[in-house]
Amino acid sequence: MTVNQFVRIVAGFFIMASLALAHFSGQLDMSRLSWLWFTAFVGANLFQSGFTKFCPLDTILKKLGVPESTGNSCA
């Protein structure tokens, strides 16, 4: 596994964990439709892309002609 994959896994995990902790402590209600479900989707996508190397945004950006990074970056 690469550093980039670990960054995606950890970032996705922290996003989903923070939503779960806020939900179970009563600070937010994830049982209702809200914009926080978009945050949950982003966290889950980051997490899975760290394992599968598939990220829809990568595909979209490549099709738009955005060059891949050659240097070190965070996620």
C-alpha cells in the first residue's frame, strides 16, 4: 500500500467516525435526510478508494484533462 492509499483510508475513517460519534452522542440526527449524508458519502468513498484504488473524482478529472501529480500531496 502507498502513502496516498493510507491517507485516503485514514481520512475516510475519520470523517465517518466523526459523523457516527456525533450521531450516537445526540448532536445530530443521521436518521433524517440532510446534507450530512453527502459528507458520509465522501468519507465512505475516500475509505473504499484507499483499498480499491477506484475514485470517481479521479476518473472525472482525468477525462477533463487534469494532469496527475508528480510531487507529494495530501489526498
